[in-house]
Amino acid sequence: MDIIAFKKTTLALNVISKNDKKIYYQALLDKNSEFEGTFFVGVKTTGVFCRPTCPARKPKFINCEFFKSAKEAMLASYRACQRCQPLSHPNQVSPAIKKLVEAVEADPEKRWKDKDFAKLSIDASTARRQFKKRFSMTFVEYARARRMGLAMKHIRKGNLVIDAQLSSGYESGSGFRDAFSKIMGAAPTKSDCRILNATWLDTELGPMVSITDNQGLYLLEFVDRRGLELEVERLRKRLSAAIIPGETHITKQLKIELEQYFLGENIIFKTPINLVGTPFQKQVWKTLQDIPAGETLSYADLAKCINKPTACRAVAQANGANQISIIIPCHRVINSNGDLGGYGGGIIRKQWLINHEKNITLSK
């Protein structure tokens, strides 16, 4: 296939098919420079991610994980390869970018403020602009992705933070614990502490993270969702809970139902859910579940459904605050003019979900 045609077909949606993975792997073996910017590869055995032309010894296919962006790789807990430097363009990066990347790696769990840029003699707006141009994400997004990646590493492995052993890399055990606890809450020290379990879920639209206990599901979001870190923080504070990696029987049920959903076999979820929000938000979320699969509703009509026709903006905000994606189908709400409107998981995913559900209902 012509490389330009291949890029057009694969970049439309952030999904990598089995065939794409084979093409990517061959490009990796060939060090094919035409694939620069098309994909990144995470090496499971080393924990690093590389560009297609990396000169390092090639891993086995089974040990490769492919991503469309550096941000995805970082959220999946991989760190940048020191040899091929996937966070750099072919041209040398600016001193400011280099200094900031080094600062993040020295303190991954840090939350950056304007005064931190000033200490490095770097203008915050300059950093934002240069990072956006180089990496298609701002510096704050880069730092957040690196910080979340540390927490996601434990979630993917299913290890307790306090028991995690690091075999390589520059990060210290305490660094990982600190990064995880700042996002997910401190590891429990008392038997009466409320525990929630976070699990990594691979789906057709990219990885998701779920948070459950044995009573139900509290959160289901795409890992790259903007604002995920704040969602998790609000959840654990409202419930006064600690979040640790692990599965529950709720997670196992969720995995089965998600697989059936993406295969088009079933669009009805029976996974128990627990709504954490204001009474108004809960009212909106429960109403969302009444929208039939394969159909859409405008924000204005949704407001009418809850007998608050003038609360269109508040309804839209509640819709955006939904933290149980797909099961509470906020993706089925669109603008009155037919435009898709917003979606935390990205507009392309929203369109895919709507089309997917329409196809399922039409085939039955």
C-alpha cells in the first residue's frame, strides 16, 4: 500500500488494527523513515517507547505495543528511549524544551505552575507554544501524561504500590509511590479504609481505566481523556477512599460486556454502577440511560426530559461531568443543529460510538 494512502486510512481514528500492527512492525524492522510520525512503539521488556527508525536491537513482535502518539505511549507508562529520542524532531530541540523535559524526568510527579518556569528562566507561554509545535501537546499535557503514566504502570501490572519493585530506569520506588498516591490516594494503612480498585482495559478505541469495588463501577474513562486526573482526585476525595491497582468481580463482568459491545454482540450493560455526583447530575445521568442505542438527543431536549427546559447549559455541564463512559451514554447527546458537540474522549470516538450503535440496532 502507498505510504500516503496508508497514513490517511489509519490516522482517521485512533485505533490500530492487527494488520496495522504487522505493517508497523515491518517498518520498525526496516527502520523505514517514511513512517516517522505515523506511530511509536512501546517495548514491554524495557519500558521505553521508540520511533520507527530507532537503531536499538529490535524486540520480538509479542513484546511490542503500538501507539499513534507519544502522549498515548506515556499514558501507557512508557518512557522515552534515550537512543532514538522520540520526543525530539529530526532537528535539534530548543534548549528550553530540552531543559523542561529534563526537569520533568527529574521530578515526574510535580505539578507545574508559572513560578516553576520562572525558576528555569523560561516563559510559560513560550514553553506552551514550543511544546505544542513539536509534540502536538502543551507542556502541561506532557507533564500530566508522564505523571499519569507512573500511576498507570502499576494499574497495568495490577501491583500494589507498596509492593512494586523496579528493575530498571531512573525512577526510585518512593518516586513511584509518591506519584501514584498524589493521583490515586495514599496506599491504605488501616483495615477499615475504603478501598477502590483501578484496572487497565484495552478496547477497540484505545485503553480505558475502570475504578470499582465489589458493589459497583464508579469510573470508566479513556486513559487519554483530558481531565482524567482531576476526575480521579474528586472521586477519591468524595468517597474518602484509597485507590489501588486490582480487579473485582465487577471488573470481570465489565470486561466481558465491553468485549461484547465492541464486537457488536450486545449493547445492554448489566454491570452495577454507583453514581457519585450532585442530585442534579445524577438526574441527568439517569436520564441519559433512557436514550435508546442508535439514537441521539439534543442538549435542549435532554433538559426538557428532566422538566428543566431552561437549564440547557447546566445539563450540558452535567453531561460532560459523566465519568462512566459508554455505559452512561453521554455520547448520544448532540447539538440541536446536528453537530456532535463535545466529548471528553474525543469527537472521533463519539462519532464512532454513535455509528457503531446505529449499525448494531439496524442489524437486529
